[in-house]
Amino acid sequence: MARIAKRITRRQVEQAVRGKLLIRHRVTGEPTRGRMSDGDNLYLALWPNGHASWVFNKMVAGKRVEVVLGEVRKLGADAGSDDPAKIAAASLAKARELAAEKQAQINDGVRLSQLKKAKQSKVVAATYTFDDMAAVYEKQKGPFSPKRQNETKRLVAALKAAAPEVEDVRDFTKAHARLWQDTRKDQVSAESVERENNVIKSMFSIYFTESDIEQPNPFVGLKMPERNATGSAMSKRVPLTIEEIRAIRKEIYDGSRAKEVGEIWDVLTLTGARGAEVQGLRVQDVHLDADIPHISITPTDDRGVKTAGSVRLVPLYGAGLEAARNALKRNESTGYLFGKEGQAPYGNVSMKLMNHLRKHVTDERKVVHSLRHSIVDLFREHDVPAVVAAPFTGHVSNDVADRVYGSPEKQLVRTHNAVKSMVVSRMWWKLPGGSLRACEAGSDQAARSSGIGWRG
């Protein structure tokens, strides 16, 4: 069933005549470029500065025809009056008349070049570009970290490569999407193709909505390549053993010039957080004097978060708490918990950690991110419920009430109580560290009971 467009009213056109009809960005609330549909391929194009023009827009023989019919006030000149209401009524009537003429010309087989006959008309180039789509996507989902910005640029480049003849995203078809998929599945895993498809699908969906483009998303319903049963996500990354964690830690502290590299390792070990979440912590994200010492993981101008569930408060214990205390004393004036290491791209820090890790672990499935898998395995072993484990690790909870209701502070207390009990019940966290002091207030008893922060 065809979608029936809501017609533009005379009052709305009057606002456009006055320069007060604006479209605002759904996230920032700032005026943005957009258009309103009057039906029958007639649109009122609006700009942030209040400018408004009538546009005829239609697909003809596989090509998009976009004709500017005229500026709103000029098309209302026949009103013979300075009254905005009368100008608006005349402008609306004239625009509908011109749109009907263009439609009739197309029906009669008139060529695109001949649509310029009306003095006030001109055929304009497409403005809905891939780069514009990427910019709108980032505004909607951002702020993006440099890493995510580069990923978005790479995805846009892949789209352009799949359809080099396409300049307007509205002309990107499902056939182009399949060509993109065929190219990517020869380059990366099926899991990566599916992940990239979901991101691009979101880009198109947001852009079409924000730009009032009424056409199918070419990436919706695209069949994904089958995953290799032997290459599941769980088999690609496996946990590090406690013996490996200890050996790598000793290697880092003995061989790294920057103490911060070892301290990042300790915080990662004791929190199971993602590498970039910890490495880029600002001083204001660290709360060591709270009743429950913790870090606050939240998006910043330099660092985004993977999902909404990634925004969380994570308690600190033992060697992780000690590392945070030491790093804060040295680097508080820099604004970053880990000083220069915290300001550098995470890839630089990750490479340093991996260089130390590979001296003791040759299994390619074991990487820095494996510390996160080690935490998840520990939670599973202790039957920690998902509503507690998810807020600790930053995974998305399947519990709707848990995602929507409650305060982060209450969640921190619940997580702390469950994790503390688990830590005390087993000496899993016991790490060698003659240079580490006994943990101070907040986790003293847990430390002495479990060996946290003491020589193993």
C-alpha cells in the first residue's frame, strides 16, 4: 500500500515566508538542513538560516530528477501583497501547479534537459552524499573516538568502491549492497561482515530518517554469509590462565620503561574492562576516596563507548586499586590517570602490552582482550547472575528493568557486594607484587583474606 504523505499547510508555508520554519537535529536540537513532503513529488527544502525553496524530486528511468521550482517568497509574488499569509497561499498554489506541470512533462516523455524551460527552474546536482551520511551518523551516535572515526571512513570508502558510479546515496541499491558483501567476505570473517553490515544499515537508516528520504534501506534483509562453526567468537579469543597473567605482569613491570603500562595491565586484570576504556581514563573518572573505590566509564570527546551498557561504574580491588592510586599520584596534573600513556592512541599501548604478552604466550587466540574473557569465566564459575555480571563488564543486559530502571550508584553497590564475596571466597586475584602496599580502606579485609596485593 502506498504511503500517503501529509500535505504542507498554508500556515507552515507562512512560517517559511517569515524565515521561521526550521528543522532541528534530533540529538543536538540545532537547526539543520532538511525538507518537508507535500506529496506528488513536491518538497519544501529548508536551510538552517531560514531559507526555503520548493523542489520537485522524482526517480525517472533509474535516475533521480531534482528541479528547484523557486524560492518560497518569489513564487508567492503573484499575491500582489506584502501580507505573509497571502504570499504563502499563492506560493503553495504555484508550487503545486509547477510540480504538476513537471510530472505531466515527464509523463509525455520530455527529456531531462527540457525541464529547464520554466525560468525559475534549474536541475541541481545530488546533495545526499556518502560523506554527508557519515557526518549525520556521527552526530547522531557520537561523539566518536578517533578509532571509530577511522572505522566509519573505512566503511564509507568500501561503499564507494562497491558503487563507484553512484554519487547520491539514494541511488545505492540492494545490488550494490550485495556487491559490497561479496567483496568484504573475501577479505574478512563472516562475523566481521555481519558486524559491518549492521553498522552500515544503521547509517542508512539514520540518514534516511534525518533527510526525510522515503525509500527502502538497501542493507535491510541482506542475507549474511554463514559463519564457520569452527571459528566462533568464543574460539577466537580464549582466557588467560592465572599463571600466564602473573608471568606477563612480571614481564611488564620488569621490562617496561613506563610504570603506567604495568598499572594499565593491573586495572584491566581486576576489572575485565575493554582496553581503551581503561587506558583513556581521565582523572575525573577515578573515584578512589568513595565508600566503594571505583572508576566511571563514560563517553568523552576522545573516547566513545561500544554500547549504551558500556557506560558504568566499576569497583576497584587489590592490585587494580593500588595501581590506580599510584598512577593518580604521579599524573593528576595531566588530567589523565595514566599520563602520557592515557593521552596516546590505544593502539600504541595495546602494542606495548602485546609485545610483553607474546614473550610468554604464543597461542594467537590469547591477547590483551583475553583478560576480559578471564573475568567472564570467573563469573560463570561462581554462578554470578547476568544482572550483576553485565554492569561490571559492560555487556548489554537482557533484563529490561535492569537496563532502564535504577541508579548507577545502586548498581555499583550490588556489583561490589557480589564481586567482593566471590573474591574473598577464592584467591584467584592473588598476584605477585613485592612492590605493592597492602590495600587501604575499602578493601583491606578482602585483600588480607584473599591475598590481593600481597606477595604470592
